Amino acid sequence: MIKSTSQSPIQKKSNQSIKKLLQKKWLTVILALILTGLGAALTGILFKTGIHTLENYRSNLLRHIPRWIVLPILGTLGGLISGSLIQNFSPAAKGAGVSHIIAFLRHKPVPMGLRVGIVKLFAGIIAIGSGFPLGPEGPAVQMGGSVAWKMAKWLKAPISFRRVIVAAGGGAGIAAIFSAPIGGFIYAVEELLNSARPVVLLLVVVTTFWADSCADILQAIGLDQKAGGFVNNLGFQLERAYTPIIKFFPIDFLYLIALGILLGLLAEIYCQYVLKMQVIGNRFFKNKTVERMSLSGLILGTIYSIVPENFHNIEGLQKLIVNESSSFTLSLSIFLLLFFSSGLAAASGAPGGLFYPMLTLGGAIGLASSIGVETLTGHVPSTYIFAGMGGFVAGCSRTPLTAMFLAFALTKNLLILKPLLITCIASFLTARIFNAHSIYERQIEIEEGELIQ
């Protein structure tokens, strides 16, 4: 969480160097921030568009060829091609990408630059589009950070400013993917920078809000298949992924705390599962990324070939949950399927994010818990699904404020903020009892040697 302790001599010196840079090269800094936000937005939009294109192609194939043939083959090919790109051109492009940026911000010698971002873009599109159940936000964070690093190098900026602009680029990636500028801003400060200096806040907030605006503009001119942002050129429109009916009662406080405790426990189990799978994969495959991802793609394709079609992508699962079109049993089935499949995909080194799967996993538990509470007490907690989404992310990432705003971005309904905060804090505190570090911090410890080219 954000620290408010007094500045150390090193922090004061860092702050002074940033201010000096702003005074001497303020116009260049502004241009760098604009290009960073635009780059994060563009790569995020291209990433989502590429994934949707491949998913549509996969759906068309399934209309003519049995899924038990299509899905295993596509999964294997996707793993093979994506793994080959990573292994041959940029090994640093594997994985979620968030841990890569965090490692850089903590002064680890990890590779940065546009090459990492470009490989991440194409490898991620291929992997997720071919059936790896991961999200676009992790690669967007890494791509945004890579663009920002290039801008900082172009500026010949001091190390302190490079850290700020890379964090701002990472936050911009979150903002562009989720249409959540506040979430991107909070994430950059809460997780990436762990700082609250005024100059830093200003630079980060400008970049994340600019990236979100750029994403809306790019969507409006047709760069995203699911275009939005502008309608008939009348101006920016408020886009809501979902519009649920939300009612919040005093009794819900207790239910939301209980849900948060449950989510904290399940989130820590999920973290340990993903990390354990990653350790096992490292032990057996070492640096054989192609073989590792190909085998994982084959296994994932085989698993998804025996489940209904609306289970084949995370977006479909999320809609099933939010629209409450699934039963208690189906909700738990979605949770178990995505729990094991996304963990396997993440452990394979596939270039995809975990935030989107985490949101869906939390939503499934939220819906199942809501159905359970209604059955036992007759009370229906209408905020449980979105509170579950935020709570699961908070438990895994140890960033309760970011989790709250990411879930809020799906509804843009202010009434949901208080329930979200209650559950996110409860989940965060529960998970910290078992381990103070997020899943990304623990991934750094596992992959520290492999992140260096």
C-alpha cells in the first residue's frame, strides 16, 4: 500500500533531480509523457484487437470442425509460435509482464526497450488468441513500461525519472486495457512505485488519464473491433461493461467482510498453486520455452474441448457470472476450471496477464456465495459479484485500492465503491496473514535469474 513515511536523503535527492529535469526540459518531459500514454494506448488496443480477431477465427473453425480436433491443435500451435518468438527474440517477454516491471523499478538488471514490448505484443496475441486463458493487462503493463523506458532513454533522464516514467507507462497500460485511469494511477503508485511524492503523483496521473483518453480516441476511429469512446462524434461517452441493479444495506457489511475473508484464503491458495506450477515448470523445462508452452497449449486445448463453448474464453465466463445466468454448481465449476487452467497458462510462461482471470475467479466465488447466502438466509447481497472480483484481485496482488477501482471500472456505479472497499480490505488483510508479498513479488524471486538476457 501507499507509504506516507518521511523522505530519506536518497528520496529527497531523487525528488530534486526530477524537479530539476522538469525545470530544464519541461517541454521534452511533456512530449515524453504524451508519447508514453499514446504508446501504451496503441499497444493495448492492438493487443485486444488481435486477440478478438484470433478468437473470431477460432469460433468460425469450430462451426465446421469438431472442437476436440480444433482446440488442442490451435493450443499447441499457439504455444509453439508464441514460445518460438519469445525464445528466439526476447526471453524477457515471457510471463505476465508485471513482475518484469516491478523488478526493473526495484533496480534489478532486467532488459527493457521496444524489442521486449513488440515481442510481447505479437507473442501475447498469439498465445491468448489460441486459447491460453489469460488477460491482456499484464502485457499492456510491460509494453507501456517498455515504451516509457525508451522515452526516458531518449530524454537522457536521470535514473529517478526513469523509474517514474516506467511506472507511469505501466499504469497507462492498465488504464488503456480496463478503461480505468484511476485504477491505472493507483496501481502505479500503490504497487509499482510505492511512493506518494507530489511530483511523482502529477506525472503518473497525467500519463494514465492521457492513455485512457487515447484509447477512447483509437477505439472511436475503428482500431478496436468493439469500438466505443465516441458516438456520432458527439464527444466522450461513459462506457459501462455491465449495468447491474445494486442495493447496499447495513447488514451487507457483515456479509462483505465474510466474503473478503473467504476470498483472501482462496486468493492465497491460488497464488501458491501458480507459483508451485511455475517452479515445477522451471525444474523440468528450464529455458525450453517452446516445448513448455506447446505442451501447455495442448493440455489447455484438450481441457477446453470437453467443456461447453461459452467456457472457451474468459470474457464469456465473466458474462455468465455477471448476468447471473449460472447456478451455484455452475459458478463453482467456472471457478475450478479457470483456477487450474489460468494457473497452468501462467506457469507456462505464456505472455498474458492474471488480473482478468482474477476478476472472473472472484466474480464466480461472489455469485456462488450470493446464491448460498440467499438459500440460507433469504437475503440477496446484490454487490457480491463485483465485490468478489475486487476482493480476489486484492488478495493476490496485495493492492486493495487498485483492485477496488478495477472492479469499479466495470460498472462506473459509485454505489459499488463502499462494498468493494470493505471486501478488498478484508481479503487483503486475510491474505497478508499467510504471506506479506504479492504473487508478482514472489514471481520475481523465482524468475530473477531468467529475466536477464
